[in-house]
Amino acid sequence: MRKVWFLMIVCSIAFLLFKSPNSVIESMITSSTNAIELLIKLLGIYAIWLGILEIVEQSKLNIVLSNLLSPIIKWLFGDVDKQTKNYISLNLSSNMLGLGNACTPMGIKAMQQLDKNHHSITASHQMIMLLILNATSIQLLPTTVISLRASFNSLEPTNIILPSIIATAVSTLVGVLGVKFMQKLFKGRNKN
């Protein structure tokens, strides 16, 4: 795959040099500048939310959150230990706040906890459920998108909240029902 990407880049630069040599350097500088500006905007957003997640974990608010989400986690994942439940609840709650990339560390820790006793080359039902929840994730407050829209001077950066809730709720419902259906279909093959 690296060879394909390399070939595409070389061909596109060669075409640009042939077609419009002056625009090659200009477009490379413009693209690099835009990428750095976006990186700085996202860095600030993620620094704030990762700090909030650390405060939640240090203040033991994650335990309260875990207890609130406990019935849902039990239905989705079955019996899991307390530490795994804490990681899952932090992952789900940060996803609900629209912090997709910021919640990745908690998702990785939850996945490692779910795999602790499994040690197989195939994913357990619990691991698949966590993956589906992370891929679809209900977003009650899409903070990253709102922040990006605000940083690009959108007139109403929050007008995506309701469509976001509806779209992610439907995708999560379909994903969870699909996993539950597949669990019943392959019930004897994988007990986890």
C-alpha cells in the first residue's frame, strides 16, 4: 500500500510540475499552513477535555458514572469486573460528549481489560460490542465539531446538536441490535 501512495504522490507532483510549476510550491506551503492551524486548534480542544477526563478520574467521579451506567453496561457487556466497568463508563461518557479521540485511551484500557482472560486471536462478543459502541457512539454534545465550527467562525456552531443526537442514536441502536443478533446467532461459538 505504501508503494501505491508513493506512486500517487509522485505522479501528482510530476503532473503539477508539468502543468503549473509555480503552483506546486504555493499549494504545498498553503496546505502545510492549513494543517498546522488545524492542529493547533485541535490541540487546545483536546488538552482541555483530556484535562477534564483526568479530573473526573482523580476525583473518583468515574465511579459514580460507572454506577449510573451499570445497568446499561451489564446489559451490553454481561458481567465485567469493576475496573473494566469504570473504563467502559468513562469511554462511553466521553464519547457522548463528542470527545472521540480524547476517549481513546479509556477505550484501549477497557479493551485490554476485556481481553485479559480471553487471550484468543478472535475478538469476544464484549470486545465487538465495545468496538461497535466506539464506532457509532451516541453524541449528546458533539464538542469537537462545535469547537471546530466556532473556530472557523460559524454563525451558529451549535445548530448540529439535534441532528447529531438523532443520527448517532440511530447508528448506535442499529449497531447494538446487530451485535446482539449476531451473539444469539453464534451463541455456542464464543461465550465471552
